[in-house]
Amino acid sequence: MLHYTVLNLYRLSTQGHLKALADVQVNDAFVIRGIRILMGKGGLFVTLPQHCGKDKNWYDQIYFLDNELFQPFKQTVLEAYRQAITNPSMKG
């Protein structure tokens, strides 16, 4: 089982879809930077870092091969975001 820790959460004060950026540590082994928290038609969701190719399409830089590993990752990030917006004195 993987353990996820949100190291940094950067809330954005825009009215757009992008609500925050996050950096997440995985098992005290590595950090994923540039995780985006977005508001969509169905509510909040998490996207992993992407880059724009020469063909102007966006491509994932990393991705989970197993959705069972992604679900707790997503829940950890969204919970950190919810805590940050309900308790502004918290870091993030």
C-alpha cells in the first residue's frame, strides 16, 4: 500500500476552473509536483502533471496503472484542499 502526504498546497484565488496546485510525497520515496485541483461540472477532481507536445496535444507525464492506487491518492489531495479552504489559518 502506498502512503501519500500533501507537502504543499497552493490555493488560487481565481474564479476559473483551476482551484489549487499541490505537491505530494509518496512513501517517503519521491514527490509528485504540479498536481492540479479543478472544478468541473461534476465537482472537484484531481489531475496529474501534463506537458504540451509539439503537436499541441496534452500528455500525462505520470499516470497510475491501477485505479485502486489512484483513488486514495485523489482522496488525500481533495481532503487537504477541503481542509485548507475551511480552515484558512492552516498552511496551504
